[in-house]
Amino acid sequence: MGKCRLLVVFVLLISPLAQAQWQQKSFHVMGTQAHVEFWLGDSQTQATADMLISQVEQEMQRIDETMSPYKDTSELSLVNRQAALEAVIISKELFELLQDAYKIAELTKGTFDITYASIGYQYDYRQHKKPSQAFIDKNLSAINYHSVELDTDNSSVHFNHPAVKIDLGGIAKGHAVKNCLAILKQAGIEHALVSAGGDTGLLGDRRGRPWYVGIKHPRADDKTAVQLPLSDEAISTSGDYERYFIEDGVRFHHIINPKTGDSARNVVSVSIIGKNPTYVDALSTAIFVKGLQEGMTLINQLPEYEAIIIDNQQTLHVSEGLLQD
Ligand code: ADP
Ligand code: MG
């Protein structure tokens, strides 16, 4: 009896503390839902936790302010207005992200191409608007990542084609997740999850267990297609169900094949797993454009990345590294 009471007291004493050590918050940013969750170390206070959550939120807001194509005041909008006229000096952060975008464009032979926006800006999925074929034919030559010239000495960017526009929607969320994980890591956090839309980055495990990251069912909003146990990885999912409209039975959605200026329709969902949140974000978009065969072939050549692809028949395919595990 006495022992039992002791146990009850003990449980009452430790459980609020244990609860308080898992910190989490969801918020809206960059046109999507973001989430941060982490384990507060024994030596850290609740005030530290609150400060870290607010730093993560602010970091995502800051990246949105800098890189949103919808804000006239963003650095990206300035570049889109000016860079075809003259070289524009840009922040180190934007310059380095443009360098990453270039590297991934090279790696994927242009299926990831931030100049997709030269035509892409004419789509408005909410308003069910798409560019005419005449507009696409006229501007298709503006989609070419080689038109974005980066000058390392001056940290400047210049477009060598008058109709070029860029958009970082396929890479900026991964970059934001990466920065937020760095903030938490630097503060001594060892177990964390940060997500923005379909981009998730993990620090460590969930204290002795893996984190479970779900891939949405591509045709049932409230369902999960698969749950993956992961630790110390990033995972990014690109799907044709986030922003889209259907016209005459054809789905127009936000992942554009740079060769055609039209939505890519080879598969319905691509998830990429790897260490670098920025790269997995861009690669998920690129592999989506490539489709199953070409996409898997590329991923199977890259030992640091794995892929889960859902095809048009809703069959799930995984890369070789996941089969071996
Ligand atoms: P989400 O934005 O839903 O997380 P993705 O990571 O797949 O999905 O990114 C899709 C976004 O990438 C689009 O909204 C657009 O901003 C951008 N994008 C679309 N097609 C391409 C492409 N071929 N190359 C680079 N970026 C693209
Ligand atoms: Mg992506």
C-alpha cells in the first residue's frame, strides 16, 4: 500500500516535467503549415524553449520576406524586376541559394530549373488560370537556367534573356528548414523536427525511437500513404495535389516540366530522403518532373539519396537503398 502511494506521488512529480520537455508549435508561413517540435535538455529553461520557438518562426518569416515572389518588396521580386536590365548585387544568402539551384539543375539535367517561372507565373491555381499555348510557345526559350548568370566576385546576378523570371518555391522551404534546424542545434537541442509543408528536417531521433514522418495519400486528403521511421535525415515530398485545378479532365498543378511549360504528369507523388534539407526539397521537384524510370535511375546513382515514388496507378516504388534496409 505504502509502496503504491509512493509510486503515485512519483508519477505525479515526474510526468508534468517530462511533458514540458517536449516543446512544439504549429504556425502558418510561406503559404503553408509549419511545425517545430523538440526535446528541451535538462539544463535548459522554458524561457529558452519559448525563445527558440520564436526564433524558428521568425527565421521562416524572414525567408518568406526575402524570397516570396508574391511580395513586391522581396529581394527575389527586385531581382525579377531588374536582373534582365543590369547585374543586381544580392545578399550572400540568396547568392548561395542560387548557386545550389544551379548545381541541382546541372545534376538533374534541367528538370529542376528556377526559370520555370518565366512561364510558371502565368498559372493561378486558385483562379483556375493557365497560360495560352501561344504564350508558352513564345516564352519557352526563357526557361533555361543557363540564362541566370552568377558573378561570384561581385555577388551579383544577371539574366541574359529579357523574359526570364525565377521562383524559389521548389527550394526555399528546404532552405528554411535547414536554417531552423541549425538554430536549434546551435542552442544545444539534440532531438528536433522542423517542417514547412512537405519539407521535414530531423535532428537526432525521438529519444531512443525514430521519428515517424508520413507521406500523404495523393488522392485522399486525410489519409497517410506510408509512415517512415527516420532519424537525422531530411525528407521532402512533392505532389500534384497541393495546388491544382482540373480542366476537361486534365490536372494543372504547380510542378512544371521546364521542357514544355505544362504541369508534369508522369507520377503523382515523389519523396526524397537525404541529409541536406535544401537538396531533398529541390530533388523531390526534379524527380517529380522526371517520372518513375528516369527519376529512379538518377536516385539509384546517388548513394546519399533515396526515393519513394507513387505512380499514376497509385503504386508505390522505392529506391534500391530502401529495399536493402
Ligand atoms: P511544395 O511547394 O508543395 O512543397 P515542391 O517542393 O514540389 O512542392 O515545389 C513545388 C514548387 O516548386 C512550385 O510551387 C514552384 O514554385 C516550383 N517549381 C515548379 N516546377 C519547378 C521546376 N521544374 N523546377 C524548379 N522549381 C519548380
Ligand atoms: Mg521540392
